[in-house]
Amino acid sequence: MENFDFYNPVNILFGKGKIAELNKYVPKNAKVLMTYGGGSIKKNGVYDQVMSALEGYDIKEFSGIEANPHFETLMKAVEIVRSEKIDFLLAVGGGSVVDGTKFIAAATFFEGDEWDIMAKRAPITKAVDLGAVLTLSATGSEMNNGGVVTKAATKEKKAFGNPLLFPKFSVLDPEVTYSLPKRQVSNGIVDAFIHVMEQYLTYPVNSPVQDRFAEGLLLTLIEEGPKAIAAETPDYENRANLMWAATMALNGLIGMGVKSDWATHMIGHELTAFHGLDHGVTLAIVLPGLLTKLKEKRGEKLLQYAERVWNITEGSDDEKKTLAIQKTEEFFQSVGIATRLSDYNVGQDSIDIISKRFIERGYVGMLPDVEVTDVAEILEARL
Amino acid sequence: MENFDFYNPVNILFGKGKIAELNKYVPKNAKVLMTYGGGSIKKNGVYDQVMSALEGYDIKEFSGIEANPHFETLMKAVEIVRSEKIDFLLAVGGGSVVDGTKFIAAATFFEGDEWDIMAKRAPITKAVDLGAVLTLSATGSEMNNGGVVTKAATKEKKAFGNPLLFPKFSVLDPEVTYSLPKRQVSNGIVDAFIHVMEQYLTYPVNSPVQDRFAEGLLLTLIEEGPKAIAAETPDYENRANLMWAATMALNGLIGMGVKSDWATHMIGHELTAFHGLDHGVTLAIVLPGLLTKLKEKRGEKLLQYAERVWNITEGSDDEKKTLAIQKTEEFFQSVGIATRLSDYNVGQDSIDIISKRFIERGYVGMLPDVEVTDVAEILEARL
């Protein structure tokens, strides 16, 4: 395996009733800004649980952080943090709220054009402390230091990250996911699955621990995902296992010392930026096309995946790889995600625009095996 | 799964050449005490690498920390830390040196009888900062906050732990393990294996992520362990995979939300305290006896272990469980560890003393299924 540094100081508070412990972790004298989304937390009781746990605290609120959070929206929160001298941010929501709150934390002390935090990966030297109460398990943002922000004006969706942006703590209570619409549960399962694949399905580097951890997460998502979608009433253990798998999928651990990719995410981000498709949906569309394109180059890892994750032991190597890709796509469909561009009315004209954008940018993921000229072919296979 | 809190802020610097980065992590103005064992680090070049990386630092040394570090020895270091106003401890060694250095860190500011840190689990409210350069992968001490110390005078071996005792960083360079005697490599493999078993082979709580991570570590140790012992010259990837598996075996992660035991360790500690047997050896002796005694009570997890780790799919349930225990013992033997008390000239008289000690203490591990009256039977089966 390759050399690596691993550091992840997030304090995870996992389980039912854990929101009640918030007052052990939010500093007593902090001026808190609680950030959230469209208000579902007021309907499902999470807002009340948080307020009850933090009785006596000085708390302001910022709501309206949308899915794929907008730079423009978040900058309004930055103004509040600056003017009100907020010194603790509490994100209550899913990955978009946590990502957006990390951006707020970084932008508050940033001098210059705050979009440069993404566009130029400008250095972050100071950030407001933050914590999170997770309401949707998917992105892993609750246990990492990165995020993704979209500039609505230019339809650009870009990532950022810094060790200063690890949440001090994240509360993961599986019960708060009970009221989620099935669509969000589906998206979360697919998102977590592809987070693992971006770090696992690349090239062998003799990393049996990382490989088996990744395979363990994939197997868990394959077992537990369809159960969550089929259940008439949510099951605690099922939701708990999905939640922990999604967190472990992107807290850095399985990516240590191995070759990571993220090309599926980069292409998916463009589909979201142009068409507003859900993040998980874009990944489910792109991945089968990407794996098919890379069937030879990533053949060794694809065969390992076929055998260990899908238990495919018969047929030629090519048949095994093809079947593994097919089963992957069927899994996305089994949790309720349509996997073709045509399912979302996205056509060749969009592919042309997105392809051009990658050609101008000059790169796709972190590995050279996906070239900018491959993007059109990968997407055309998904029409 | 059960509720849990997970927090592990240790910065892991993994790979060849990583010792050279020490000066990024040891505070520049610190008064450093470097702690080590019998001096093997002066023969294998690690001492020189550390000194070279920390050129210009104010470094004192404390050597002579023995295997199963003695309270009496460590208290001499505590006196130095106090009198010299040391403010950073750098442990350079295996689990005994790291454990011992954690005790020094805790004892320095402790008021009262420092043995109470173990004997009464007396609260630790302040500790000296510490970091580690690992030279033997086995105990996982490099990425957790606990340790075990032995009082030579009374032959007591006891554990302690506190979040203040997480190393700030640990350097894991697989190359530094090349010069280890085979006996220490063998012990390390068995120690890591049984750390996993203590957290895995108990009772099912519907924790597929934790179970598969544990199984992934066991499979890795089973694959890589015998290779390390058979190799005429050490192989980097082999040693790297063993090192990472041992660290992940006891950094808290696989124990989250599940039922842990530690009875094998508790019984093993007594064998070390009375007879000076290597820690790994004691575990390899005790575990097969413990699993045989618990074949019914822990049957469900034993069957999962038989199938997923040893690929045992045929025979009656009892046959599968028996074969899994047999294969476990054969694995210990395959890495060069004799697994019977008689191999070490330990007889019934010692069993009587140890059994009596547990009956006086009133408990064995953390689960009620191993009773104090079972200890004699477990050990007698291992004569």
C-alpha cells in the first residue's frame, strides 16, 4: 500500500436519544448559530429535541440551506456569523446542511472572494467551530472535513476541505431518519455505495484491510438498502446499520494508502449543476457507464468486486465483469433509483455541454485512466 | 447495535521514511523525554533516525522499559519528568513502551499513590502530551488511550485508560519491524488476532459493519501472518498489512456498539504476571479453552466465524464450531506459537493459584458468560 496520514478527531455520538447529550458538547458560553434546511426538522421533532437539549443557550437560527447548497445562500449566513459574532455553528440536517455549514465556518474569516475557497482551493487558516446533528445518512460529511458548494449563478458545483473543518462532534440518531421521504433514503444508500466504490474500484495496491473494509460496507448496503426501501415502518437496526455504513464510507479510513478516483462524482456534479438531479441519482447513472468504459483497465479490481461482493464465480473474466456491472445497476434500481439519463429527460445536448466543460478543465477524476475525451462516451452509454 | 461514542484523534503517519517527519509533530520548544526499552533501537537504526529527525530539540532519554512494563521502572521516569519539567513524551518502541509512556504521562500530575491509576481506576485529570514511534505492531496502543502495567512486587498486571492518553501522533513505518526477532513478530500476530476476537466472538447484536471489519482483519492476519514467519527476508507489503491490521484491531472502531469480552486477556494477564510468559503466548493458550467452554453460549457467533473466516460450510453445527476452534489453534501454531501450558512448564499448581485469584476478584471479563469458577476448567483443558 502507499504511504498515508490518517487523522479524524470527530467525536461520534451514535444511537437513539443521543441528541439529548448535545449540551455536553456545545460550549456553554458559545453564541450558537443553528443551521438547517427547509424546515422538515420542525415537523419531525428534531428541532424540538435540539432546542430542549440546548435550553439556556444563546442560539440564533439560519434556515433555508437547500440541497446542493448554494454559495449565494450560504454567504447570507456568513454575514450573520460575522455581524453577530457567532462562535459555534450547529448544523442540523443532511449532507447539504453539514457541507454548507463547513463552508460558512471557513468563509467567515476568509479575506477575499469566498468562492476562491472552492475555485482556487484557497488556503483556510481559521474557521468557526462546528458540530452536527445528522438527519439523513448519505454523504459522510458528518465525519470528514470536506464539502461541496454550488454557485447558482454559474451552475458550478465544487469541492473544498480543510482539517479545521472537521465537526467537533456529530450526533447520529438513526431514529431521526424515520420521517425521511423514501427518495432521500434511496439517494443516501446509493451515495454511500458509490463513495466506497470511488475508493475501492480502482487498482490493486496490496491493501487487504482497506479492501475488506470497503467490501464489508458494500455488502452491508446491498443487504440493508432494499430492506429499508421495502419496510412499511422503519426498523431501528436497519436504519442504524445504513447510517454507520454511510459514515464509514467517507470518513477517510477506507481510502488510506489506496488509489482513489472520484471521476463518477465529478461527472455527476455536472449533471446536478445543469439539471438539478439529486446527487445520488447522478452517481447511479454515471457509475455503470464508467465501469463499462474501464472494464479492461480496472479489470483486476472488477473481478475481485465480482467475486467478493456479488459472489460471481462462474463464466469468463469478461462475463464476470459484465455481470458485476449489471448487478450494480440492478442494485441501484432495487432501492428505487432509475439509472438512465432518459429517465430524467437529459439528452445529447447536455452531454455535449458537459463534455466540453471537461475538455476545457483538462481532467476528470484523480486517476489518468478516465480522460476528458471519455466523458461523452460514458454519458452516451447512459442515454 | 448498541449506542456508542467513538472518538479517536490520533494522527497516524504510516509508511516508509515517515520517521523523518517527526519534527512536524513534536512541538519545537518542548522539553522531550524519549522513552524506550532495552536498546534494540540503537542496533536497528531507529534511534538514529529519530535523533536525526529531531535535531536541535532538547531531548532527554529514559531507557530500560521492559516487556509488560513495571510500575517500579516507570515511576523512575515519572520522577525525571517531574524534576526536569518535561512537557513531551516520545515513546519509541512496541506496545510495552507505549503503554508505559502513557502511564508516565498520567502519573506525572497524579496526586496520591500512582498505582491507584490501575488498582482503583482513579480519575486522571491532566497528562503530559505524548507521541509514539512504533517498532513492533501488536498491541494497538499506538492508536488508543489505554495501557497495561505490572507491579513486580505483587505480580499484578492491570489496565488503565483515559482520553487524555491518546498519542498526539504515532509513526508507523513497517520497515522498522524488519529487524524484530521472529518470536516478537509471532506474538504480535497472535495479539492482534485475539484483540479482534475479544470484540467479535461474543454475541450477535445486528452489527454487519463491525462484524465484517473484524472478519476482514482476521482474514488478513490469517493470510499475512504465516507469510511473515516463512519469509527469509521481510517483505514491505506484508509487514505493512500486518502493521495496519494490528492498529485497526484495537483502535476502538470494531468494538463500537457491540458486546466486548476481554476474558481471554484477563486470564492471560495472570499467566504473564506469575510466569512471565509473553502476552501473545498467554492469549494463544487461553482462547481455545475459552471458546470450547463457550461453544453453546456463543454458538451463533462461532458459526458465523467458522463460515466467514474459515470457510467451514459442511458438517453439523457442533462439528463446524469444533473445527473453527481447532483451526484457530492451528493458526497460532502456524505462526510459531506453542499453545499448551505444558509447553511452558505451567502446571496445576499455577492454575489453582490463578483460579483462586479470580474467585477473590469476583469477575473475569466484561460478559457474565465466563464465570470465575470457569477459569480452572478453561486452563485445565490447556495443560
